Amino acid sequence: MFNKRVKIKELLTMQPDGQEVTVMGWVRTFRNNQFIALNDGSTNTNLQVVAGLGEFDDSLLKRITTSASLKVTGTVIPSQGKGQKLEIKATAIEILGDSDAEKYPLQPKKHSLEFLREIAHLRFRTNTFAAVFRIRHSLAFAIHKFYHEKGFLYLHTPIVTASDAEGAGEMFRVTTLPFDNPPRNEDGSINFKDDFFGKSTNLTVSGQLEGELGATAFGEIYTFGPTFRAENSNTARHLAEFWMIEPEMAFCDLEDNMNLAEEFIKYIIRFAMDNNREDLEFLASRLAEEEKQLPADKRSEMGLIEKLEFVVNNNFERITYTEAIDILLQSPAYKKKKFQYEVKWGIDMQSEHERYLVEKHFKKPVIVINYPKDIKAFYMRLNDDGKTVAAMDILAPGIGEIVGGSQREERIENLEKRMKEMHVPADDLWWYLDTRRFGTVPHAGFGLGFERMVLFVTGMTNIRDVIAFPRTPKSAEF
């Protein structure tokens, strides 16, 4: 029976006392026709299996190759080798799946991350990606745990939608109409009446608008699902398909929103530190080795674990957008013309500006609030100055923006005016406006890009390395 196997992570915590166990996993290495390094994905630490000389047929031993899968039954005994307290002396070895070692792409050597992206179906079997995806799992679990403990309701918002929550228009169309000859109106535009949904639809860019509907009934909800942006960005921090966590809270203002976001980020980081210490230490040492190759001024001032500790143990800096622009204008980087993009009030800050604030000026995460209304979405609450909205972005070291949120505009006359200014069709969003007609309340929410969070916690440098099968321009393999 397969389910009687012991996972290697659990086995390595036992005291070796001659007990008989069955383990299963994949061969990492096989040396001297006797010592098998076996791994089952539960931990990066391999289990040593000893196949006693002369105890197994040569025909079986020849099939014990890198990545072959084995079922091993044996006795747990103290290990004679360094760095491990136990090993298994095999009494039975069964090959579950052969592997042609010469054709297997993952040879026992260091591979570049670029190469591993080309074989993403196998990269989970490396120590680096095993650690990353175990941490990703823990962060996802911690997210649900955090909101469940706070009494939030988990709401599944639609993947296919007729609305563009961000108003940017960078959407993937969903249609069953023929591409070569779609039906058209008299003016030449596509007639969607015969399409599956009878109207133009797309993959969601955000669950926020539907989330607000839930919040105005349940009080507090969160979404956690895939979102899609047809943005032609080939950068280390953009994906076309990514996961978002979007809480929405009735009876909340901007300050409540900031407090929740900061508590949330600290909670899930602490959860990973408490439950994935071994994986984090592995990634921290990997990052330290990589940074040795960089010039001194490009290296991080803190190691990975030190950075995470610093984030969870210190309050985030809170400044207004106007204060942020003033800091940038007074900075040595601006005066020495080191910024690629211009700095003035009204700009949408670029990553270089955000990272300067976080990494050079404050040296900690920063929450920036009260952005110019002209660079933010229609649903954000207009401040009394008439120029800014009650928006907030949380900026993190090494990444830049990791959270975007706002207090939502609950006053229907203000919301309708903003929609008109920004050419957002009010008729299509009649259902959204109803929440302001029937018992409107102050409410707020934010979105956290899950992959950017995983990027931050693992210390990886490319967002394509923290999602299993990245979707990017001209790339939809696997």
C-alpha cells in the first residue's frame, strides 16, 4: 500500500532505533554502487539509502539513475556520515519509474535560472525551486488563515467579466466569435450580440468591483485568485497572469486600510519564517553567494532573513505623495541626474523613484498616500483638496510597489462625476453604482500582488521564478 510510506522530512526528525520504514522518492545521486541520495520533495535534505554490497542484483543497480523513482523498504540506523544523524539500510528496492540519465536535462551541477525557465516542467526538482514553491504554499495558506481569523468571508469573484476595473484597457478578450470573419455592425465595429455572452467580455484584471458588492453585505471580504493584464512588459516584475489578494472592508477609511495591510504583510512573512526556516536559510545562502559577484554598491545591506526580520519588527514609514516628491527633488540622485524618469508633482512614480525612497532614503517599507487624482482610478475617494485621492501604495525593498489600495468613493455624485471625467461608462456599471444608492458606507480595500510578495520573501530577482508556469509576452509554454 503506497500510503504507508513515510515522508523524508518526517523521517529525518526520528531517532534511529532500528525501525522498519518504507520511503519513496527520486534519485538525486547514486555513488559507489552503494549510496543512494533520495529526495521526495518534502524537504531539500536528501535521505541516504545504503544498498549493501552484494545484496542486490546488478541489473537493478544499473537502473538506479538520476531522477529514477524508487520505493525503498529498510531499517533506520544511525549514520556514519557527517551532517546526517540517520540513514536507511535497504532490505528491498523497487524501481517505480526509470530515467535515462544521459537524456535527463537536470544534471548534478549548477544550472542558470534562465535555463531552468526553459524546462519549467522539471525545475521543481531543484533545491532552489523546491524551496521557493514550498514557501509560496505557506504564504498562500497564511493568507487564508489571516483573513479567516479576522472574520473575513472568502469571495470567489468572476474570471470572465465585462468590466475593466482599472480603466487601462489592457485586457485579454474572451470570445467564441470566428477570428477570420466576425459579425460586424454598420459602422464596422464587431457585433457581439451573437457572442457567447452577448456582449464584449474579457479576463478579469481585478476582483475589486465585485469585492465591493460583497463588502457592502458581509462587512469584510477578501478575494484570492488569478488576474490578467495584456500589458506588453518584458520586465523582471511583470506577468500577464498573476494572483491577487484583494480585501474589501465596509466601515473603513484610509487609515484602517493602511493598518490592515501592514498587519497582513507582517503576519504572512512571520508565518513563512516560522514554518519554512530551512528553505529560507537555503535561499538566503544562495542569495549571499550570488551577491558576491556584484559590485559592492549593488549588494544588499542586509541578508534575506535579516531583511525579513527587519520588516516584521519595524513600523512602515508613512508619507504623503507630496512629501515623497519633495524627498526625490532634494535627493542627491536627482541633483546628480541619476534618475532616468523626470520628477515633478503629478507624475506616476516609476520603480526607480519608489526604490530610492525605500532602499536609499528610509531603508524600510514605505506607505505613500494621497496621490494626484489624475493618475489614479475612478473609484478612489476624492480628498477635500480636490486634487488628490485617498489612495495608498506600499513600497518594498528590491521590488517597489507591492500593494495598491484606497478608500473607495462612497458618494454617488462624486463617483458619477469621476466616471464621466474618465470616460467610464456608467450604464455598464449600474450594478456598482447601486451600492452607493442603497445604504452607502465609507469603505476601503487594497490589492496585494501575490507573486511580488513571494519574490520579496524568497529573495528571488525575477518574478518568472516564483510562479510555476509564467505567462509573459510571446511565452505560454507548458
